[in-house]
Amino acid sequence: MTSIQVTLNEVMNTTTGEKYFQEKTLEEGVKRIKALYDPKTVKVDNMMVGGREAAQISGVWGPGMLEGQYFIATLVQMNNRLLEFYLTNREFNDTYNRILSTFRFLD
């Protein structure tokens, strides 16, 4: 896994091959991501990225393969889908923030 990842919240049904977006709103995305973190460490901040509404969820990963690892997830509202940014290594926090600050979206 790389330290910084950028993706859309797109998934594929393995039976039909149909692609779809997991969530259509920030609220839905924040709810899904928050559930992955240890509730004692999770923090959610509303923000803007490139002029669009966004939310940043940070904390320590909860039970599972990545338990105890620090993560930041930034979700940006894009029409009926979410653009997702992930940071998995605090060492790259400044780079992550610089990347977010440079985004501009064209409609």
C-alpha cells in the first residue's frame, strides 16, 4: 500500500460485472469510513477541497488487519459520487496537505 492514495468510491459487483458508487453523499461516506476506526480516536472535520464540500476523517484503524495504524481519509463530494484521498503514513502529512490544497475542479 502506498502512503497516499486517490480513488473514486467505485466498486464492482463480481457476479454481474456492474460498476457503481458505494455512496452518493459525504454523510454516507463519512459513516462508512468512521466505522473502520477505533471510536476513541476518530475525528471528523468538515472542509473545502478545490471549492467543493469535503470531510476529513482521521484516527487509528480499528479491529482488523490494519489495527493500530494511523489513517486520514478525505472525502470530496463530486456530483453523485465521492473522490477519496487516503494517507497511511504520518511522515507524508505535509505532502498530503499540499496535494489537497492544489486541487481545482472543472465542471
